[in-house]
Amino acid sequence: MKKETREWLDIAEHDIRSAEGLLGLHLVPGAVYFCQQASEKVLKAILVEQEGESPPRTHDLVELADLAEVRLTEEQRTFLTRLSDQAIASRYPGPARRYSEERVRELFEETKRFVEWLRSTLR
């Protein structure tokens, strides 16, 4: 595995732990943001491993998965779209920013499963 790939994966792990920590503090909007960030970093790690160059500067998870030629199920594609949309909403005022802690915990668990699945494709 390339050094830069490992660095992306390390940052993704940090983002997952950040999301978990924020959930523990009941800071759910921040947890949503870090769920998206963890997914983004693992997708970028895959691109770095495949291409050997810096990944594109985009936060669109579906676009990154497509560029990395990750074979997503429809459920995963829907999840990534929802995660991207919610991460954007989590950073700005408005009704979309109001999340139930239960909903964000489910999102967090789904993110952990997705990130682990992606990481397994790099082994």
C-alpha cells in the first residue's frame, strides 16, 4: 500500500473517531459532518492507490465512488447521496440541521460499515 494511501486512511480513522466522540457529547451536526468526511477520505485513498496521484477536490461521495470504480449497490449509492446532503446541511442554519440523536447514531453505524467495507477492498 502506498504511503499516501495510508495517510488518507489514517485521517479517515480520525474522522470516524471524531464522529463517535461528538455523538458522545450529543453534538450531532458535527458527527454527521465527520461521517461524510470519513467516507470521503477512504474513497480518496482508493483513488490514490489506483492512480498514484492526488485525488480530485470534490466532496461528492457518489462522484468519488464512480471515479474509483467502486461497485456500489443501489442502497449504498442512496446512502452516499443522503450522507453528502446531510453533511452539507449540518454546517448551515435551518431546519435540515435539526437531527435526532437516534437518526445520527444510525447514520454513524452505517458509515462505519461502509468505511470498513471500502477499506477491505484495499487489502
